[in-house]
Amino acid sequence: MEIEIFELERRQSLWENTVEYNLTESGFHPYKLKELLSKNQILELQDLQLGYGQTNGSIELRETIAKLYKNINLNNILLTNGSAEANFIAMWSLLEPNDEIVLMLPNYMQIWGIAKSFAVDVKPINLKQNLDWGMDIEELKNIVSKKTMMIVLCNPNNPTGSILTLDQMNDIIEIASEVGAWIYVDEIYRGAELDGREIPSFIGMYDKVIVTGGLSKAYGLPGLRIGWLIGPEIEIEKAWAYHDYTSISTGLISQKIANWVLQPEKRPELLNRNRSMLKENVQVMEKWIKKHQNKLSFVPPKAGGMAFIQYNININSTELTKRLKNEKSTLIVAGDCFGMDNYLRIGLGSEKEYLLAGLNRIEEIIEEY
């Protein structure tokens, strides 16, 4: 089996720690433990015995996560090492060679690469910039066929920050149900909506839905590596068997901290901090784009931690990001990583002054064209 190089992750891994300004991150400025936990909680961690724990995740944490969704229980949940592992396990356990899936683009391209390596036929459904990065439901109807095993979505979307409306969600469910297809949804940015209103999950809206979530993006806790897979009990039981062949379990320290931060009195504190940061930085980005409106444009995100920017400069996006890295020690994501040249993804989840300094470096290059 051959697998494609995951260009976005490879480029970030190679260069994000070697530049002065890293604006590739799509999440929020991460917390420090002392900002996140009380002194008593830190003391409690010192007495934690570092065994394996339950391999599908602690009962305590799964019960806490279940309360974030409607009509599910702990047996609908599998804990994973980040949502990336959840995506891998789900695709591995659900798909067979020659299956057909319809994949929302642009997107975090992990599932694209995994499915291709499994000899799955991947058919794209492209979001439309002229629809504010919305989905053309009529186009989806024409793409989905009786062969379609799964419709794969990212909602809120990475990299555009767009959100499916409730009507669109219902339309997608109707289309999937007509052919008996699964709906698989990456919901890692749920909780990072600018207007503060958490969008509904697809879970509970259709019997063949599986979603992923986690603490890496909306919560600003990527270092905990806590993700989860939620779906029908029989599919989660199957995914657990596959999980036994990957990382076996998530870390006990991470599970303990995750359970604390997802409590009703703590969770809003994290989400509100990150939404406030995003609102401020979206305003910064809007002013900066307006300043360069003859060369740059974008649809402001409704959620997430990033801006997806179109440019009309005569240079390939990968080459432009290489120039920025080499000449200005600033890293951003090329649109090529999403199969869309002439676009750039810039992270908005950093501290305001850091973002402004990075944008100044980008501006220096842009002004040369």
C-alpha cells in the first residue's frame, strides 16, 4: 500500500519551529497548565498512577463528553489520540477498496490521503466562494450515487471557516438517506463560532452519522492529544477493535485534564477566551485585507481559527510561502495543500501582536509584486 505525503502536516513539521512567525496553526494560542488548572488539581495530578487505563477511554470522561451531545451515552464514544487518529480509525474500519465517498473540499486533507491509500474512489464536492464558501446542494445531489458509501464533511470548515446552515444539514441528510450512505463529519471546530452560538452536531439527526471532535482547535489544547469518535454503538465497538492496533489508549494525565476542562463551569471559559481572540483577529485581518484589496480578498470566517485568502499575484502559492519562509522567517499555508492555488491560509488564533507582526512580514513580500 502506498500513501501520499500529507503536504500540510509535513511542511508544518519541517518549518514551524524554525521561523520567527508561525501563522500556520488553525487552532488557538495554547494554554499553559498553570493558566488552566487550580493548585488543587495540579496537586491531584501528582498522585495519579500512570497506568494504561481503559483503552476506549475512562468512563468518567466519556460520560462528560456524552453530555455535550443529544441522545448519546458513553458507549457511543471512543477516545482517541487527537481527532486525526479518530479519522484514521473510522476510515480504516468503515471503508473497503473500490468504495466511493464524496468529500467536501477544501478540507483538511487527511481523509483524502487515507481514502486514496485504501483504493477508495474519492469524489469532491467543492464549496463555492461566491456562496460565501457554502455548498451547492443541487451539485451534491448530482454527485452522490447509489455507489456512494459515505459523504464526508468538515463543519465548521477548515480552511474557510464557513458553517453549514440547518437547512443544508437537513438536505445533506435527505440525500444520504436516499442511497443509504454514511455521513461522516469532522466537528473539531464546533465551539469556535464567532457569534457565540454553538452549531448543532449532526449526531442524532440521522441514524448513519459518525462525528469526530476533540480539544485541539476550539479549546486551544492540542498538546493533550484528546480526540473522540462518536457514532452508533456497533460501529464504535468495531472502531475500538481497530484502535487496539494503533495507539491502544490515550494518556491518563490528558484524560484527567480533559474531564476537568469539559465540566459545565469550566468549558465556557475556554470557548469564550478563544472566541474573543478570534473576533479581535478577524477584525485585524479585515483591515489588513482592505489595505491590500487590489491584491487580496477573503470571505470572513464564521468559525474556526483561520482565514482563507485569495490573491491575484502572479506566483504559485507554494513558491510564495517558500519566499516568506526563506526571506521573512514567516510561515503560512499554501493553497496547494488544499488543491487550490492562488489561496493562502493564515492562522488567526495567535495573540494579536504576534499576528500583526507576522502580517507585516507578509506585506513586505506582497508589496514587491
